[in-house]
Amino acid sequence: MAEALFHRGPGRIFRRLGPRAQVALCQLPLTVLVAVMAAITPSAWPSLMHSPLYAAGLALHGVLFLACFLVPWERLAHRLYLLIPVLDFAAIGFLRNGAAPLLPGLAVLVVFPVIWLSASGMLARSSLVLSFLGPFFIMVPSAAGDFPALTASDLTTVVLFPVMMLAVSLAIRFASVSLRLQQRELAEKDRELRELLAASREREKLLETVLDATDVGIAAVDRSGHFLVSNSRQRNFRRATGADEDVPGQGHQLIFGQDRRTLLPVDRRPISRAMAGESFADYLVWAGEGPEQRAVSTAARPLVSEEGRLTGAVVVYTDVTGWVESLAANQELISNVSHEFKNPLNSIIGNVDLVLDEAGGLPPNLAQRLLVVQRNAERLLDLVADLTASASTALNVHPKRTDLASLVETSLSSAQASAQRSHVEFAADVPSPLWAYADPLRIGQVLDNLVSNAIKYSPGGGRVSISAEADMQWVRLSVTDTGMGMSHEDVANVFNRFFRTESAQKAAIPGVGLGLSITRMIVERHGGSIRCESGEGQGSTFTVTLPAEGPPPSF
């Protein structure tokens, strides 16, 4: 790491210098030491002022330092500047032999040219030879002067010092080679990182382009609630809600429920539900207020790590204002037409009733025809009522604490006659009391519809069972029959308006396919859900889930 910092810091600055400045900088440490020695020589070692070799060594060092600046190294052959450390050996030899025996330790200055040569990257053999021969020739003159009285210790010094410098050169050489290898590796890694960074930026730009080109808003958040990815449509949605906070889902936002007036609590906002780990689809909210208010359908899926840990969520926003308005217009049209049908139908039924009551002497065939008119008019009136209910965008429910067991008993009693005609038996396994937060009138309508369907779709007789279970939050009612059942494809569409199974049509079972659609609407208005499980020839089970308790009281 330190080497990497060097290459990124001082190393980078060194490479930016010109050749002359680089050579001078390499020579500077030795020059500074020699300059200090020259400055203190008159006071510390006055006798050296009369040594020609010492003076020549000082002068040669000065000339070499000036040559670092004056010689145009950039115009000369590659590495010719290495003449400077080679000549340093001569200058140090003059200094050492001129100052001996007063300053014999000056020979250690050869470490500077040795380091320079070893780290320069020149041929290993050349640098090693110079690192040994330079110190050797520096040590030889003093030993030659004492040749008659030369001892084993003197010979050891003459040989040992060059060997030490050779060892220093080898160590520096190995360190330099290792450093260059690491530098190459760092350069390769740096190149790879740059390529990965460039590729990542390209992918990020591509992702942003794709997301901004979609006609839905997309936002990805982490577990702490910070945005990871969002597109322009999602940012427009945030602006429409007045969101100005950095953490999604918090603070004041203009996000309303389906009534377009009640602000959603923080924990029911789409992004808050997603951050809590919920997975949902077709969650309709209204964003903004006034003429600019928009209907937004939201969906969310959690982001899960390989360890199965929740790491965030993706939320999708779809503007469905046009679809909601079209649906409302369609429902209003059906409601108006249904309303216009009611008056003439009521008039027909009323007049037929009067004729049947007052004309007791009518021929039997005429009375029979009037009964047919009456029966079909009543059937049309029931159909109009179903159409009106299914088209209502404000099907009102007034939930309160209700005993579902009593509603089950009432529903079974009302359907008893129909069950006897169809040879259907009833069975109930419902604890009493069974409390739920529900509208008794509407849930009674749900039970009547489910029970009557169970009887109707058991043309060969059978058994209809009602069971229930409850926990602290939900109450579940199940209506099970042993009738004809449905295929998996039919189960997927059974709650759609006007849907009827092919088997029901072949069996000529009466109906228009609105009952289950209305049933689902009622249950969902309670904040509950309904599901169907069935198989062909295996009967069907409809399970209604309702809240056990109501919302907390507001103070």
C-alpha cells in the first residue's frame, strides 16, 4: 500500500520533472552531505585544507552537481546520465583517500552511487560489477600505502567493504525488481479497474436510458430506505405527492386512498409497505390533489440476498388515471341505464300482478302466459339490480362488531327450501359467537350468494358445508360443496364480471356471472379477501377472510 501511495504521490511528481531535474534530484543527497563537510572542514579538520586529493574530491562533486543541470541529458543517449554515479566513485575516492587516516569512514558515501546504479534499471551485471569495483578501488590506495605492514585485518577491510556494497546492490536490485513487478501489477489492476468503471458507467447509462424510456415509474430502495435506482416517471410521482425528503416513505406526502380524500398513513404507503418486505400488486392510490390528482396502480417485489436476507425492494408505479376514469364512465352508464330500466319493469310487474289478482276468471292458458311475463320481468329486475350493484363505485359498507355465526345460521335457514328441492344437505362447523368487524347486511349478502351458488352448482345433489376459523387478526369463513367443480382456468376467472363456466352453460344453470364479482367487491371493501379452490368433478371451496377487529379509535 505504501509503495502504491508512493507511485501515486511523490513518484508521480518525480516522473513529471524534466531529465535534468531528475538527475539533479538523484545526486542531491550526496551533494548535500559533501557540501556540509566542506562547510565544517575549516573548523573541524583544518589540516584537510592542505590535502590536494580532498580538495579535488570536493571540486569534482561540485562539478558533477553542476553537470546535472548544465548537460542536456534529454538530447543524449538513453541512461548516459549514469556517468554521474560512476564518477561519484572517483570523487568519493579522492575524498576518502585525501582525508585518511583522519576520516577513513568517508568510504561509506559510496552507498549513494551504489543505490543509484542498482535502482536505475541498467543491466544487472554492470550495476553489480560497478557496485563491487567502485568501493574496491576506493579502498585499495590506502591499503597499498601500507603494503609492507599490511595485516590480515586490512586485507579483510579492503575486500569486505566492496562485498558489503555488492550485497547492498543485490538487495536494492531485488527490491527494485519486486517494486517494478508490483508497479506493473498495480498498473494492470488500475487498467482493469478503469475498464470495469467505464463498463459500469456505460451499463448505468444504458439502465437509466431504458428506465426513462418506460411508461411506468420504477424505484429500488435498500433496507434502510435510500434510493438505489429511480427513473424520471417515479421522480415525477414524488413531485406530485409533494415529497421532499431523502428517505422514501417518510414525511408528509399527498397520497390518498381510494376515496381520494383520506391521506394514507405512513405504513400503508406503497414504498413503506415494500420496505417492510410486503409483496403486492394492483395497489391503487391517488397522488396529489385538485385537478392534477392522478390514479396510480403500484406493485412491489422484495430484493432478497443469496442468504435469503431482505436487502430492499423494487416498487413500480403505473398511471391508470385514464383507465379509472373510463371505468367510472362505463359504470355510470350502466348505472343510468339500469335505473331507466327499473321504472318500466316495476310498472310491468305491478300491472301483471293486478291483472292476476283481479281477473280470477281468466282462461288457464292466458293466466299461464301472464305468469311467464311476471317471472321474466322479475328476472330482468334482479338482473338490473345486479348490474347496478356491480357498476357502483361507492358500494357502501358500514362495518361493526358482528357475530358471523348468526349470519351463517340465517343464510342456511333462508336456503333450506332450495336445498331440499335440489337434494342438498347442509353441514355447519362454526363456533358461536364468531366476532368479526363487518357489515352484517353486506356479509349476509355474501353468504347468501355463496350458499345459493353451492346449491345451484350441485345439480345432482350433494353436501354444502360451512366452516370457520379465527385468530387475533382475521376470521376465515369457508363454503364447500361437492358439486361439478371448475378447471384451473375457470378458477382464475371466476370473480370476473359476466364470466360463466362452460360446464354451467352446458348444464343450463341460470345466471349472468355477476354474483361472485359483487361478492368480491363487498369483501374487499371490508379490507378482506376471497379465494376459490376447485377441481373438475371435485367440488369447490370459497374462503372469505375478514378482519377480526376494527381500526383503533381516533381521539
